[in-house]
Amino acid sequence: MKTLKRLKKFYSKNEMIINIVLFALIARMILLDVPSTFSFDEGFYVPAARDILKGLPDPVPEHPMMAKYMIAGSISLFGDTPVGWRLPSLLLGTAAVFALYFVFRRAKFSERTSLLACFLVATDFLCIEMSRTATLDTCFFAFLIFGLYFLLGKKKYDFLFAGTFFGLAVASKWTALLGIGFAFAYLLATKQLKTKHVLTFLAIPLAVYLLTYAPLIASQGLDGFIGLHMSMYGKLHDMQASSSMASPPYLWPLGQRPLWFTRIKEPAKGPFWFTWLGDVTGEPYGGQVAFGNPLFWWPALFAVLYTCYSYYKKRDRRDLFIVLWFAFTYLPWFLTQRTNVFLYYFLPAVPAYALALSRFFNQEIPGWIRRYAILVLLSLVFFYPILIGLPINRLYFELLRPVIGMWPEGATFMTISS
């Protein structure tokens, strides 16, 4: 009875964010088994997870192990099916939306600003697509958010939990180091950095990372571990393979050059709310496309610039929080010499985008928040078929084309069967 009362109290206190999270879960889980074949980089990581379960060497050694372990664990528990592959991304991507709300609140943002920001992340097209795909990025992104939650906490051992999740994030993908750099810079800039944070940012993450390589270290020693990581760095640093879907970082903030994860190649009827458009005839259209919601991303770029100006004028640490988050998770990509970088690398910067735009609305045009949220929701309904792989006909496809473009020439696609 006491547990039930606590749950009711927790729900009544956090009703809005819980409803947003439930909506995020539903939006991410509908037709989770589509496509039944690999989607985009699942072609690398699902076979890697299968080999891990068989005790074979990792066929994708250029990335750390943690996210691949999670995919392997999900396959072991729930079966070697599309749902089994994608459950870790689904659950972690949804949990990240929930954790983000409390990160924003601990960073002293208002309830209204935090709720709108979480709503934007929950309904963002790129976040939805990445939470439906068995890759590394949603895993490290979620662990990074969990680490920030504890880092901003006031309890005695929060800094230890923060270090643990930062370690899990880096052990999923090295890109997490950009987000951890933001966390370190924020504490330093706001004079909150303490001696104990040596454990948070160095000792504990390193220990967690080493634990994920315990089998390798046990069999090959530290020399094998170091040799592998020198090879990993070399492969990632020198990777120059061309891709028709790669995009330079300056295109990311406006969501230019969307990523076609899959392409439908078989005729089928349109989605049920567009049946009046008729059947597909001739060449079929559709697939799964990862891109940002223009109604969110385009004004968010302006909001980030406005936040930079606001911080220059007011020196508000909440503005600094947004500016540093965006700068550390996005700008370093301009320094890379790699040619095959993609729009989904912008994923860790999306919460900063959402927070900047939400804060702008709350400060400058609060009366527009409800109407804007409705427009964002309607845009999700309109684009949803192209996010989850529902087949569509030519006319509907032409309505979407100004935003999603055409599938890149020469690209290799997985096929979705109708």
C-alpha cells in the first residue's frame, strides 16, 4: 500500500513529463519490427552481437564493447529478431527523455521550459529514428544523460554514479567524450569543480571502461588492450570511405541531407490516413529516413544564436549551460579530417537545441507555446510514415520531398517488404 501511495504521489507530481515519456515510448515502438532486415548500421552491430554470443572475435573492433554487449544481451533474452535487436535503443532512448527533464530542472530551468524541451526531444524525428535502430549512438547518448543527472545532484554519492554512467557512455562509443567534456567545462566555468570530481571524470570512467574489456585483458594482457586501442584510433582517424549519404557538419543544424536508412522497393497502399490518395502504381516510394523536424531544428538554430547573445549580455549560467552543451557536442566535428560523417552525429546536440528554443519561447513569446506544440505534433503525424517505414504512394512522397529529398544515387539500401 505504501508503495502504491508513493507511486500515485510521484505521478501526480510529475504527471506532464510522465505523459510525454509515455507518448515518446509509443511513437518509438510502433512497428518496431519494421524492417525485418537490417536498417542502416544494424548490418554491422547485430552480426557483431551474434558473434559475441558465440564467443567469436568482434567483427567491428573499431568501436568499444558496451552497446554491442547490450544488443547481444537483448538478443539472448528476447530472441534474434528485429524487436530483440532494437529493444536496448528503444528503452534507453525513451528513458533518456525522462532523465532529461530532471537534468534540466537540476540545471535550474523552469518547469515549463523543461517540459517543452523534453516534448521536442520526444517528438524529434532524428531521436525517434535512432531509438528504433540497433546502433551504438542511442546507448551512449542515454548513458551520458544519466551521468549528467547524477552530476548535477546533491546527494553524497551522486558523483560516483555520474562517473559510472560516463564510463558506460564512453564504453559504448568514444563520441561520448564530447558530452563529458561539456560536463567538465560547465562545472569549471561555474566554479563547481571539486577534488572528488577526479573520480567522476577520470578514475571511475576508466575503471568501467577497462571492465568492458576484461576478457581481452585476461587473455592478452594490457599489451593486447593497448594494441587494440591504437588500431581503433587509427581506423577511426583515417577512415575516408566515401558515402553518398555523408554530410559535412555545417549542414547538420538545419537537418540537410537526411539519412535514408531503408528504401521501399515493392508497391503497396498508402498509410491508412492517406488512403484517399489511392494505391501505389509504377515505382514504389518510401522507406525510413533520419532527419530533424524542420519546425523544431530551423528555429532552434536561431534560438542557439539568441542564447549566445543573451549570455553575453546577462551572464546567466542557464544560458551558459545551453551554449557549452551545443558547442562541445557539435563544433569539434569541424576539426575532423574524416569525410564519412553523418547527420546522426548531431544527436547529442539535440537536447541543447530543444532547451534553447524552449527557453526562447518561455522568455519572449510564452503565449505561443501551446500553438507551437500542436504544430510540432501535427508535423510528426504528417512525417511519421517515413520514419517507421510505412509504404506510401507517389503523391504523398512528393509532399514530403521538399524536406526529405530523394534517395541518394548509388546508395546501398536494405529493402522493406510490404
